[in-house]
Amino acid sequence: MKVKFGLIAVIALTGLLAVSCSSLKKMKKHSSDITYAVTPEVLAAKGGIVDLKIDITFPGHYFNKSTRIEATPVLRFNGGEKSFEMKELQGEKVIGNMEVIPYNEGKTVTYISRIPYEDVMRLSSLEIDLVGFKGSKSLAFGPRKIGNGIIATAALVENKPLLSLGADEFQRVTKQQKEAAIYYLINSAEIRNREMTSKEIKELEAFIKEALLSKNTALGSIDVKSYASPDGPLGLNEKLAGNRETGSTAFLKNQLKTKKILPTLPASLLNQHVVPEDWEGFQKAMEESNIQDKELILRVLSMYSDPEVREREIKNIASAFTTVAEQVLPKLRRSLFVVNTEQTGKSDEELKSLAQKNPGELNAEELLYAATLFEREGDKLSIYRAITRLYSNDWRGYNDVGTILLEQCEIAEAKASFNRAAALSPNNKVILNNLGAVALKEGNLQQASVHLGNATGAGAEVEYNKGILSIINGDYNAAVRYLGAYNDVNAALANILVGNYNEATRKLNTDNSALGFYLKAVIGARQNNSAMVLDNLKKATTIKLSYKQLAATDAEFVRYFENPEFAAIVK
């Protein structure tokens, strides 16, 4: 009896295992009935991430009630593989917390996951690995290809941020102005001897003489402005101011002739002005004074425009008018000489020569301008370094040194130079843009975002760099906005990534770079234009041989991999 019972138990266990394996084998056999809808159809890298969405549909009468499945999407590529997160599913009779698939009705399950992008994934196959379980038994259903990957077109962005120079304030022609005044006694147009020989008049004469003798200076206009103070009748003031103008003009001409500075003052240089009542000068003098009741007087000026009413109301302020008459009005009884000159600076050739041989003879503005006259980075760098030596407190020298170093890929040195500039001029948006460019080069996207955000308003360079950052971060619509003013490969790339193919093509019209032709080939592939693909790939790979391997592993061209002409191009 014991033997019989043991034999029955073994037979029963064997039968149970057979049924268990039979269920899994049946599910494996019909696993092709499971359908997969992958979004996107060809996986793409965006912001350094590969996002995956799969709608998995299990048909009715497929999912055994006592089984469960572990589903793992896997990217397989030459030399390796990368798994997405595994998802567990279970039949109706399984005890667990996994998503249940009804046996009779079946079900569509939505799976979402992501993995970091690596360049080795460029040419890959998306497969699904299913493993079935029933009790202690398991059975691998085998991998099944459900998609392709990975489009990494966004990785073609040219990480060449635009840099901001510390602008020079160089002016080839500088305007200079010298003023001198002579003052009159009340109700008089007579020029007193002490006014004729005042320090101001002597300095004015010397200024005119120097301008006439200098080969780089041209004498411009000479303005003679004669005024009367705003007290007394208007008619008297008009006559008085006119007489002062006539006398002061004659005085100036005579002084220039007698001292052999200018024998004849050309009428074309002389501008004569008469101001009968100098209310503007009166208001300015009152604002600058400490006279009691000055606010009351200023209020009178703002309330009344009629000169007679103004004069009457001010005189009614008896406590202040005496002081006004003593301290303010005498300064308004005057003739003012204003001499204008234009000084022409050194020529470009002179600036270039001095900047290289004797930079100490040039000021900071001249040196900064001179650097722009050279094409070679080495020449520019030499001048910018001279600025840091000669004008060590000027942030522009260190900033501009940094721009050349970054162009030369000396990232650490460039960063140090920009930081020196920032220490001299904190929160300077020009410098912050350049520090943002450094962060982009370093791959420090968070720091780049902070710097470029704080640099907003510093110019078009900031917007361009934000465009690069947006492409790298996967915000393609923002990139299109930031790069809208540009017609280059990055602006075209941004438009490709949002599907604006016509605009992308337009932005590449004048671009004859290898990348420009390559992007045109991508546009052709997306628009099913074989001629556009092949013609532009030929041009791109002729200019840059490395694009052969790039194209051969680019999922953008997966439909062309079997094309003989494509194969010949990328060989």
C-alpha cells in the first residue's frame, strides 16, 4: 500500500508539472498574438534621455489565470544592451499586487519608462523580453523586436556659444567744448577791464589758439549768448541783451585779432543768441541755491508763465527778494562764449602699430578698439593682456582675454579670467554670458542656466546661448524662439526637431558646411526625398569623412541602409 500511494503521488506531481509547463508553452507559442504599439515609432534621445511608451495588448483567452509574466523592454546594440524597467503582469488567480490581465476579455496595458542616452545606442533594436511563471516553473518566451532606435539628431547641436566682448568707447573724432563768461553791472552793456582779462577769458583764448595750431583738431562753431536778468521791463531787457551781444561779439573778434590768434573770425563759425530775460538760468540758479523761501519762488515759476506776473510775485516775497537780487541776478547779467572743436584721433594703422609695439602710449579705449582691427587670435590676445597690465582695474581686459582663451578651448584659463573680470565688475551681464558659455562647454547645464538667466538683456549672444542650452535640454520650442534671428546650423536644427522643415531648409540656404549638408539630408529623410538625402550626404561626407560613419549608424536613415547608393556613400 505504501508503494502504491507513493507511486500515485509521483504520478500526480508529474501531471501537475506537465499541466504547468503546458500552460507556459502554450503562452509562448501564441506570444506573437500580443501586439505592441511603440511611441515614438523610432525612439529618440531628448535632453539626454530616451523616453519609451508601449501599449501592450493581450488578446482574450491568452493570459492563463494562474500565470504571471515579467516584461522587460531592452535596447540591443553592437557591443551591449540597456534594459528599461521591468513590468510584472499576472493572471486572475495569482495572488499578488501586479496588474491583472483578464483571461476572457484580455487587456491593453500602457507601459512608460526612460533611460539615459549613451552614444553607443545610436543604432539599436528595441526588443521585448518576456518570461512566464507558473508556480515554481518559469519559461523564457524569447526576445521579440518591436521597434528601432535611436534618433539622436539633437546631439548634432554645435556647442559653440557666442561670447561677449567688453565694448570699447573709442571715438575717432571727439568733440570738445570750452566756455567763458563776462558779467555786467545792472542795466549796463559795458565790458569792464577785469572781465576782459579774467582767467576764464585767457583760458578760452589759449583753447582756440591750441585748436588752430593742432593738425588733428578742427575749430568748430563759436557761440556768443548774451542775457539780461529777468527783472525790470521787458523792453529794456531786450535792448540791454542786444547791446551786450553786439559788444561781446566785437570784444571777442578784437581779442583774437590783437593777440594774433585769428585775424578774422569767419561768419560761418559764429552763432549769436540773445536772451532778453533769462528765466531758465534763474530757475537753475534758484534750484542750486540755499536761499530761504526758494521753494516758494520755484512754485511761482511753475504757476505763472507771464514774465511780468512772475516778476511781480517774486518781488512780493520781500524776505527773499533782497537775497535774490544780491546772489542770483548778477550771475544772469552776462555774455557766454562757447567754443566747440573736433579732435581727430590716431588712424587705424597708427593704432595697430602702437598696440603691438608701444601699448603704453594708448589709453584703454584705443587698445580695445585696436584689438578689433586684427584677425589673428594671437594678436588680439596680446593686446588684451596688455590692457590687463596697463589698466588692471578695467574688467574688460580680463573679460576679453577670456573670450580668446575659450575660443582656443583653454576652458579652465578662460574661466579664471572671466572670474577676475567679475571680481572687478560684479553682476556684469556681459561677463555672466561668458561664464554661461564656459558652463555650456563644461557640460554644467544647471550653472549655464543660472548664468545665462542672470545675463538676460546683455545682447543677442545671450539669446543664442540660451538656444543651444534649450536644444541640449530638449526644449525645442524654446530653442526655436531663441534662435529665430539666426540662419545657421543650430537654428536649422531647432526647427528640424519641431518639424518645421521648410524653415529649417531656408535657414540652411547659405550654409555650405558639412553639418549644414548633413542636416539637409536629415530633412530629406524625414520628407521621404531620396534625392535630397543622397545628394546632401555626398557633399557632407566629402567635406568631413567622419560623417560617413555617423550616417551609417544614424537611425534617421534606417530606411536607406539597404540602398546601394547610400551604402556607397557611407562606405
